Amino acid sequence: MSKASNQAVADVFFALGDRTRLSLVRRLGARPLTATTLSDGARVTRQAIVKHLQVLEGAGLVKHEKRGREVLYLLKPDRFEEARMYLEMISASWDQAIDRLRLLVEETRPARHKAKTQLKPLHHRRTAMTRKESATAFLTMVANRAIREAYEKFISPGFIHHNQYFRGDRQTLMAAMEQAGEKNPNKTLEIKKVFEDGDTVVTLSHVKQNPDDSGAAVVHILRFEGDQVVELWDFGQPIVKDSPNENGVF
């Protein structure tokens, strides 16, 4: 994970590590509110509420908009999704470590005890993820250079892809992703949209190779069989700074 990404995640968890700010987030989750409304019934002053809102804004969790004479505060769902995906990435890595430990214990256990104590891998004992969650977790882990772990958890052994620059097998694309991660350690991926339809998940993301890069709008199409990805399409469009399209790419 890049230093910039680490700092962004740290800012999020710092901002949420306060009881008052958590309360503000819960209230803003229902609807946009003014600082005055948020201070009603609070145990702190309006000035303190504004300072807490500034911390949440600094972490990218909240934004404000002026509507008429009022300034309303709103949640920014994208940053919450990034934090959730970060936790999912850590969870996936932890699952892999637990499974490796389980296998080691079973290999060293006397044969007469194995039948009674064999356990399923941890990721099979956890509550199943939706395909949308699996797709976003996979892409987030890859962007954060946890590539082999992502493939072990989400990619079928018989996986194929359609990126025209590489051979179409699983191993080749995984190696290419690892090389890209080494070449661009500060690469970031921000998932903007996710759509799920049957066995297919489509994501639209803002991908930047470094902090100064305008980036590209990238679409991933992932086809699932069961809980694993068996086929992938990806294509992108560089973001133009002076585009005449007032709607933007996202």
C-alpha cells in the first residue's frame, strides 16, 4: 500500500475514533444537516461541532454544500467504502495466515487425531460475501499490492482474461499485476460505481499511477462461477483535463 493510501486510511480511522464524531456520522447518514441542527441536543457547543466536522471533512468522510443561506453537511460514501475494503483486505490476509497455520497443524498432527479435528478453511466458515463485495475486495487488494492473496481468495484456477497485452491465463496476468505494482508503488484505485447482474459484476474506477497523474477511468467486468472469478475484461479511458463534457467521466 502506498504512503498516501496509508495516510488516507489512517485519517479515516482517526476521524472515526471519537464518540462525538461517530454520532455526527450516524446522524448525517439519515440526511444532510446544518451544524446548528447537529449541535441541538449535543453535549458540546456548536463551535466544537464545527471543529469535529472539519476533522471529518479533512478525512474525506464529509463534505459541505451551501444551499441558499444554509450550509449543509453530507456524507461521502466513497471514502467509507474505501475503509471497508481496506478492512476486507486485512481480513483476507488474516484468513490466509490462519489457513496456513491450520494446514501446518494438521500436517504435524498424529494420523489418529486428524479425522476428529479437521477444520474447513476459515474463509469457508465465514459468512459468504456477495459477488459485488468479492469483486471490489479483489480489485482493492490488487491495487494495494496484496496480489497473490487476492488471487488465492477470489480467482479460479481455470481463470481466463481478455487483456490484449498479455497471454490469457491466470499466472501471466498475476505476474503482470505484480510487476506493475513494483513499477508504480503509489498507484491508487478508487471504485466509483459497482453493478451486479447475475454472475457478472461491473466496476467503474478512477485509477492513478502516481499522485500527480490525472489518471484514467477504468472498467472491469468480472464473471463469476460460484464465489470465484472465472473471466475478466478490462479497458480504460485517460482522463482529459480540458474535456468539453460537463458531466465528467464518473
